Amino acid sequence: MQSFHIEDYQKQKPFASFLSGIAGKKGIPLWAFYVNRGQLISSFGIRDKNGAIMEFFPANKAYQYTANFGFRTFVKVNGKVFEFFRETHLSQSLDVYPDRVTIQEENKDCGIAVKVTYHTLPNEQVAALVRIVEFKNLTSEEKTIEVVDGLTQILPYGIDYGGYKSISNLLQSWMQVDLFDTFVFYKLRASTHDEAEVKKINEGNFYASIGLMKPLYIYDYKLIFDEDTTLETPYGLMNHSLNQLRKMYQVPVNQVPCAMSGYAFTLRKSETISSLFGNASNHNELNNILSGYNLEKIKQKQQENEQLHASLTAVIETKSAYPIFDQYLKQCYLDNVLRGGVPMILETKEGCIGYHIYSRKHGDLERDYNFFTLEPSYYAQGNGNFRDVLQNRRNDLIFNPKLDDFNILMFTSFIQADGYNPLSIEGLTFSYDGDLSLPDNIKTFLKSPFTPGGLARQIENEGLSIDDYLTVIIKQSLPNYQAVFGEGYWEDHFTYLLDLYEQYQSIYPDRMQRLLFEKQVKYFDSPVEVLPRDQKYVLTKEGQIRQYGAMRHVEKKTQWLMANNKPLATTVYAKLLLLAVNKYAHLDPDGIGLSYEANKPGWNDAANGLPGLFGSGVSEMLELYRLVKFLKTFNNQQPMTVIKAFDQLAESLLKINKKTMFDLWDARMTALETYREQIYHQEIYLIEKHASDYQPMLDLMIFTLRQAITKAEEITDIIPTYLTYEAIRYDELHTIGEYGLPTVRIKAFKRRALPTFLEGPARLLKVAEPKQATLLYHKVKNSGLYDQKLQMYQTSVALDDEPIEIGRLKAFTKGWLERESNFLHMTYKYLYGLLRAEQFDLFAQEIKTNYVCFMDSNRYGRPPTENVSFIATSCNPDPKKHGQGFVSRLSGSTSEILSMWQMMCFGNSIFNIKDGELIFQLKPSLPHDFFYQKQFMTTLFGKIEVIYHNQAALNTYDKDAVIGKYVIYHKDGKFEIDNDQIKGKWAQDIRKGDVFKIDAYIIKGGK
């Protein structure tokens, strides 16, 4: 696998990143963060921060502490101690691979070079970090050396993150080190909570050194550093030989231990030692596992890990004229998997489902506020926020079409009857509903909901074959979708749902009617209600009218909306229609944006003050327009069931006949509040309707939303993203609201638009005509949304004159985080919008300065194959940070890249229906300079090799560029098709995977 090489890495801009945490289907994942300081690894552990094996530090602390409190390598030659990888040294380099990181240093003074490699342990019963240290003799003379290598501080298992930060000195009292023949085991003697129930702890963290002769295990740091508690100078090693150290007493309790080893050997050409640092349920299990480990096994595991990552990213194999672009696509795919997961297709009693493994909530050294989780289990899955997981699964079908409609049905089921959704999407569980003959322990295990990982370990513990039992048990089980309310209701979350439907339609256009009108979905029911206006419009102590305390928590017995004592379900189309009408009903007082009326804003979380200011989002209105247009396309005579209260809401909205915008808004909100009262507090009934019964409602919404777009475009030269409203007349209601403030009823508003943000134009491009898109592009390029110095886009123009009340983004430094920085997700969303709006030349021009893979890596400050959340723009007060990327890797930007790759390589709709026949047609939008030796290769559906031949060196999007013929390589042979379309059986075979290669020949002017 290719690497990115950095010379003198400790003297470069500091950056933080992490190992993937992917351990294979039958492995236990371990999280590991690193920085380009010291020997890289700054913290690692299992599950979450409470499972830290090396203490978790945020990025700013990790840059300071890693060199001393992390991994260290001391080499003693002729009585003199040399420490490798100190910042003052020269000839140090760092190589970043998708699956591992390595550092190297040549020390001419002692004539030795050291190379250190880190990766996580794949396909094993324990989670571990693998450390491989290679010593190379730079001279022709043999050297007798002593080596001390390892980790200067390791935490025993059982310490929680918050507790260690606050009472680390006290917690030393529980710490114990147990020395075994081949490893050291670190644990607490008992639970540390001040409770009546005290539990013994058997689980522990461990350290094992592998290679050469039996090492001196060092767990008492004083053996090396004496009384230097800064761990700066190894006085013990400087003043004593290794043989002398072997005879010294080591204290195994009452202090934070270390995990190091001492070796004495003759270095001829090269020698290698390896170490494992990890977690095990008990020392007996660990002893059995480690008994099979030697240097050859470590080498095998390194190759296994590399192959695991290579096979995972092979589904996006691309060969263009830009190798950095090809490598970037693979890294983006890998990071997209880390946030959205990769689906295992499992057969259940409800049909095939996608069980997404390897996913995790984003959390890293710079996002220290997020409490990430990696399930310490086989087939590991994690949790994630609704918006994040949904958008990062947007492109699943282009890699695995067998997933079919699973994502659509799951995420659509999480939409509630009020149009909102829970925040936290939990991993899938299963409930066994079969009658297999199974061992008693497994039967007992299956009485509760289970995960495949938990079941696999149970099967393994019984001495049975996981492969033989797992699939047959799940085949007789039911999947459980799980979510948790979390906090607030973001207005933009629904906007990512349509993306799933659009991709599904591009691959399965022949199944859309079945999906929309035959498949049924349930309704999630969070234990939270959105309050009516009279309970959340309040008068502050400063005399201001605000929208605070917009929600109320209530008791709920189940997470699903119930009717007749069972979860309510309707057709998918009915659910989407309900979603659209609910959103339409809370258009803002001027009928332009969707109101942030439920405590949270839209995509820009840092605009958290907007709900209090009666804010609304033009972006969400534009996405609602797209959804309504989609629904109108499929509006027909199909029968369906709907919630009776929803039908009454739609009827009420149709009957509204008011002359002023305020009265229209007031009437819409009154109808919506009546509906919410019914679904929150009354029994739910279903009635039979036809989709066409709601044609007038769709027509009204389209008419109103078109007006909204026109009005929005008239407000400012570039369409605004955010509007706020100020109450200019109101009546006091003499009641106290949920927020503890007096409530009011507003009689009139005055609108104000915030300064221009990039999100509005990015969303507008999705519905803009080509000429409108071109004009919009030039307006944006000539505005404060474009950083002329860095030639990149930023989230907004200057916010200097905005009040602090708009949110924390105002309190942030300029050019930092969400304030006027290049927030990569939104920049990429804008670029994708250019592509969708057929601005191909402009798109090709912009990616050369806006794709990070084409940026100057020295300025970017990290490997240009890895995305970040944001790049500091030139308005930032620190010039050294201009163009530097921060907050590594896991963001929506990877999803946008994959969408752009799909459209560049295949077009927007891969399949269509014409005269009842399935049509396959490639419509790439590749600039001519992306072709290498007049060819461009990529991968469709994870396994079909697609090669474009471009002898005329055309842009494939030029009007006179067409595909003249296809050559398809089928399981039954090779076939030529002299057309730009592939029809019928051949199209079906491509989708089924019976075709393994396609040559497409691009010619000028047609046949």
C-alpha cells in the first residue's frame, strides 16, 4: 500500500490522526490516536475513553506530552545512552499508510538506525496495538548494545476517564501489576466506586514483548528513570547495566506502572523486537493466545492487516493520470466506512438486511468533546448521529447493490409522526424467533436481544464453529432498529434522506413503485414533544422576546408509535408525504425558510443561537422543495394508509385563506399545533387513502416553495442561508413557560437575513438550471465566500457585525471551526452542486485548488490523502495556520467525495427504464487530463472493472463526446455492443454482477 512520506516530522506543523480501528470481522478493535511528535502514539484503548490503556489527552496536550509519557527507545552503546526520536535529532521521517504508521531515525553518533511500525492486531480474540522495532547497524562492525524500549506509562484496566482526570493520585492505590512468564498484566484489585457493592476485577491490560531472547520486563518506571518523575532522563539506565537492573526490586503496586523491556544483544546487521499492548478478559485466556506468537506470527498479522485494508478499499480502485487522486479516493472510502460502516448482508426472518460493521461516532484528539465508541466485539459496530450515519451511507449501493432498500427502510422508520427524528442511531440487534436445536448456554443467551459479535463469542466459547452456527441463527431472528433521542431536533436531518432514494432510483428504477407503495415502515416515537408557541415564546429579563425551552420530555413505554397496541406502520410514500407536510407547515413567518422551532438549527451546529432568535433555514426549504417534487413524480392512484390526524392536517392547510404572510404563518402553525396535540396525546387511527388524494396538497406546496425561492433570491445578491425574526408586537400571556420565563403571543415580526453563508448556494445548485448555476457560481466566486489568497471557499462572509446571540460560531476566532473557515464538508457539497448543475468545466477548475489531494501538503500540514473537518482561511489572525487542516478525517466530506466520484465516473443515473425495459448507460464527466495514456479505469459495484478509452483526448462531458461502443466481459464470454446504451438482459446481468469488466470507447460526434 502507498504511503505519504514526511521528513523531519517533529519539526513540521503539528497534526493529529488515528489508526483505523478495523480489526476484521473476527477481531476485537482497538482505538489508537497519534501525533507527529515523539514516537507518535498519544493514546489508545478499547471501547471508549473509559477503556484507555494509554491515557487519552486532547490534541493540544498530546503534542506536549507524547514525547515523554509515550513510547521511548533507549540504546546503550559503550556505556553511553542514546535516545531515539527526540525532537532535537535529525534524519527522522514518518510514513503514513492506510493501515499503519512508521517512523525512522538514523543516528550517526552511535551508528544505528531505528524503525518503528504501529498497527492494530487483526482477527484475534484480544484487542492490541502492535509495535515493531527494527534496529539496523549502519557500520560494518558488530555492536554490543543494551536496549530499553516500550511505554513509559500504562493504565491498568478498570479506570474511567473522568475519574482518572480528577483523582489520579488516589486511584494509584488500587493499581496492581502481575508478572507472568511471557507478559505483564495490569489491573485494579477491585472496583473503585464508593458504593456498597464492591466487585473484584479480573480483566486487565497487558504488555507482551516478542522476539530475540527473553526480555527483562520493566513495570516500575523508577528502574529506568530513578526519581525523575518528569520521565525526561533515564538515570537508572545511565548508571547501571542491564544485568544490574535485572537484580533490582520493582514495585508492582501504588503507582502508575510502565510497560518496557530490556534487551542485551550483539547487533550485526539488523534485529527486530515486537510488542503487543492490549486488553484481555483474564490472564489465562491471554496466556493461551500468546503461546502461539513469535516474530513470524507478528509478520503474518502485519500482512493480514494490510490485506484487510487493501481488500476493503479495492471496491473503489481507480487509475487516473493523478496517482494522488486515486490514493485519496481509497482513503476517503476507508474514512467513510469508519463513520457509516460497511454492510454485511445477513438473511433474517424479515429478509436480507445490512449489518454495518467498523463504524464509529466521530471523536478524536481535536474533537475531545465527543465520546466515541468502538464495540469490543467480533463484527464490531458503533453508534453515530442520525445526520452523520445517514449521509455516510448515501453511497452504499454503488459499492454493494445487494443491500437493496435496507438503508431506506431503516432511516425512514426513524422519522417520527411530527417529522423529526432521534439524534443517536445505535447498532442493530437481533431477537431470536426460531426452533433450532442448540446448546443450553446458547439458548439462554438468545433469550435477550443480541449482536452477531456477542453471539459469535458465545458460539466460540461452546467450542463450535462460528461460520456453521451464526448465519442459521440470524436467519431465524428478527432485526431490531435502535435509536435514542439524544438532544434537540435538527432541522436539516431530513434533507439527507432523499439522497438515499435518489441513489436507489439510479440503480433500481424498476423497483421504485414497490418501494414506495408496497414496503411499510414504522414511526419512531421519541420521549420529547415540541411545544406550541404559547409555551416557548418568552419574555427575557432583559425585555427581549425569544424562543427558549421549545421541548418537553415525557414518559414513553416504547420507542415506536403505537396503534391498537402494536407499532403503527404505513407505506413509505405515506411516510414521506407526512414528513413533507410537517416541514411545510412550519415555514417561517414570511414563508421563506423552515423555522428552527425545536431547539436546534440546521447543518451548522455552531449557529446554535438561531432557534432562540426565531431563526429559519433557506437551505432546508430548498431541500423540502426537492422532496416535494420527488413525491409529485410518483403521485398516482396507489392505495395507502395514513394517520387520520395527518389527513386532517393536510385538509386544514389546504383550506387556509389568509391575505397577509403573518396570518398565513399563524394559521399554518395553528393547524400544525393541533395535529401535534393529537399525535402526542390522543389515540392514533389509520385511514385508507390514495396517493392522488394529496395531489392538491403537493401542488400547493410546490407553488408556495417556488415563491419562497423567489423571495429568498430577492433578499440579497446571493441567496441567504439563515433568516432571523424579531418580534415587534406581542401580548403577554401571564404564564410561565418550560424555560421558567413569562410567555407571550407574538402579533408581528420583522425579518433580518444573516450575512451570506456558502450553504445556501450549495443547496440551491441542486435545483438550479445550468444558466442560473453559472451566474450563481460567479457571484459566489467574487464574494467574501471565496478566499482569494488560498483559492478556496469558506463557510460564510465576515460575521464581525453579528451579535453574540447567533451562536458559538460568533465566539470562535475568525477562520476557525465553523466561523469563516473552509469547512470541507460544505465546500465539497458546493463542488458537488456544481457537478449536478452540469457546470463541468467550472467543477474541473475548482477541484484543482479545493480537493485536499491537490493542495500543497506543507501548507495543509498533514497527509493530503486525509480529509479534515476544516481548513483555516486567510482571515485567521495566525498567518502560520493559513491553509492548514484541522480535526482529522471523519466528516461528511468523504460522502461528498464518493458522490462526486460516482458522478464523474458513471453519471447521475446508471440505470433507467424505457418502454418497460431496463437501460444501463454510462455518462461520465471526466476532464481529459484525468486520463493516463488515454485510459481511465475505475470500479463499479465493488467488482466490475470499467475502463474508458479516450483516443481523441476529449472531456467526456463535451457535447460531441459520446460512448461509441461497449465491450462487456461476461461470465459466458466477451460481447460487443455498438450503442451508447446497454439494454435488457445485459443490463440486468451488469446489476446482478455477472459482468466483471466493461470497456467503454469514447468517440467524437457519435457513430
